[in-house]
Amino acid sequence: MNILNGKTIVIIGGSSGIGFRVAQMARSEGGDLIIAGRNSARLKEAQTALSGTGKEITTIELDAHDHNQLAEFFDKLPKFDHLVSMVGDVMGGGFLNADMTEIRRVIESKFFTNVQIGRLAADKVAENGSLTFTSGTGGRAQDACASYVGNLGINALVEGLAVELAPACRVNAVSPTWTITPLWRDMPEAQLNETRRQFESAIPLKRLASIDDLSATYIYLMKNTFITGQHICVDGGIMLGA
């Protein structure tokens, strides 16, 4: 059975990278898509790439960090079956050397914005639906302090929401480690290659995840109806040797 056939799936941050691949996989299983993102050009590209399937594809320009926009977005949304949030900025640096403004910005982005998404989504998710957030793994507080705190916050968020929304809705998170995606499109090539080498040497599997490795986990969490309150690390075992 195609569990996602005819289901409405909302992907916030679905116009490129992992979110876009989740959209492709969901569409291939018959899902009706609502994709939100900040970049109008990328949204148009995504809609073009996903069109021609006969399935519903809606794109909406949204800056999820603007909580007024976010409230308006959810107010206009129809009932949906599954939601994926890719929202969450990242940073490097420890508590002593990172700029306080940057620490606040990343925690606001990664944690508080997703809290707001969860609160707003609770009124729109259909019975037996799911919410899936994006956490993270592979870093330590001294190396990426605000990202680390934000990831812990999201993991706590899914535990709390999983209980508060049960049994009507399941809530989980996917926790990737560093992966080459369009998020790093502006990183200088030398820095990109050096970061790749560092992670490949630290990961027991000695390679980075593919976008498909990660995206398939979001689809899995939509379809498995007995997983809730969990964060699944898709990280090649990087924390085992940390």
C-alpha cells in the first residue's frame, strides 16, 4: 500500500536540498505537496521540477523567522496530514568566542521558530498525522554552541509535543550531521573540501551522508505509525568516537 497517496504534506524549507528531495520522494508516493520557502526563484524552480505528475503542488513564499508571516501562513493552510520543518540556522564557535547576537539569532531560528511551528501546526494536522522537525548531531557545544543548544531544544520539543498531541498526532525529528547540500552553496571550495575531509575522518563509516540517506528518513517517519517523540540520528556513527 502507498501510505502517502492522497495525503497532504507540508514542507517548510522544501524548495532545495534535503527538503526538496523529501518533496520528490513524497510526490513519487502520491502525496499532495505544499512547499514553503523564502526564495521565490527557488520555489518556482521546485514547482517546475515537481510538475507534470497530476498531483497537487502548491508553493508559498514564507520567511518562517517572521512569526507574523508564520501565523498568517498557518491560518490559510488547509488541514494537512504531515508536516516537515527544515527550519534552523547554524553557526560555529563556542560560548566564549561567538558573538552574542549570533548566538541569540541561531537559537531563535532553530528552537523558538520551531516551537512556534509546532504550536500553530497542532490546530491544522489531521488525525493520525505527523510533524517532523530537523535537529542535528556531530557537533559539540564548544564548537557550535548555539546550534548545539538549538538541537537539544528541538529534541526536547518533539518529546513534549509527542505527549501533548498523542494519540492524534506523532512528533519526531531527524538529526543529520554535516552534509554537502545547497545550504553551503556560498562556502569557498577550499573550506568546503576541508570540512568534508574533517567529517569523513571522524565518521566511522568514513563517508558523508547522501541527500537520499537523509530524505528517506523523513519519509520513513511519516509512514511508521508507531514512532513518536524520537530523534533519529543519521550521522554515520560520528558521535560514537566523540
